[in-house]
Amino acid sequence: MSYIIASLEKVKGEGAYPEFVDVLKSVQDAAIARANEIWKGYTQGGLYPGDKEYGICPLRAREMAHDVSSTTLSGTYSFRKNFGATAWHTIFDYSVREDIIHAFAGFMITDEILRILEMRFEFGDRKFPILDIQEAKGWGAFAILFKEDVGKELIAQEETSVLVKGYVESTGYQNVVPLGFQLYKRKDLVLSES
């Protein structure tokens, strides 16, 4: 895996790095291919899927707080985290629910102050080296984009664990927002508040 760190103004819109568009498209295509493989007889139906179709939407904070050992969702409706000490902190630690697929292209830090110096990722049995993100200090909001080879995209299918940790330099709030997609086989998984 390689990665790019860029200010948010380079993620979307005029003057954006083409790598962001390419990676998002690649990750979406890989997630759809995985869904077609897992959910035989279903096709991609966009945001409002019909019968025998699966849907696609942005990653939801509520889904990323799910503990597979529990029958209910726990956690928050926000990607905003409050860090109370200088140390390694868990940002996300969950297992993807049945009938859901998560596909990651990267993460955004949407705050003007960067509190996290390093990040560590585990997707299922894939562990990645610690990423030093200090180069973004002073940029304000920025994004980390994962550049994976075709076939090695960060796709977390049903019952796959996802762990994201960060080394926090200063206490306070930090918004860590994933870039990517959530595919869902059953509409009831995205139609209710719980």
C-alpha cells in the first residue's frame, strides 16, 4: 500500500488531484465486484435499490460503531472523537455486520488542528505499517488516500474486523471521516435510526 496526504481542497472540485478520483472509482468498482461475488443473484441498484438489488451509500458512523457480539448498534452518529490523553487511541474498532460491505479509499481529518501524529490500520488479517501524518500539520483540513494495486483494495466484507488507531499528541476533539462506500443487501439496514 502506498498513500498520499493532501489538503482537502485537492480532494474534490477544480484543481483536485486526479489520484483521488481514480482511487475512489477503483474502490467503488472493487466493492461492487465483491458484492456481486458474495451476493449471487443481486445487482447494484444505487442509493434506492429494488428487489434483488443491493444499495450503495457513504460509510455511516453508526455502522462503524457496531460490535458483532451485540444485537444492537452502539456508539455515535458522528465521526467526531474526543481524546483525553496523549497516547495511542482507538478511532474505529468494529466488525462489519451481515449483509454489509465497507470499502475504504482513505480518511479525512476535517479540523484546522491536527491532534493525531500517526495512524495504524488493520482490515481483517491485513495489518499495515504505521503512517506518520505529521507532514499535514499546519495545512488545516486534509485527506489520506490509500493507493492499492487492483485486487488489493481495502474491502471489509461481512463479519470482517476493522481497527483504526491513532497516536494523539494533544487532547481534544478530532473529526476522522472515512472516504469510501458502504454496500448493503437489505434496505432496512439503512432506513432506520438504529
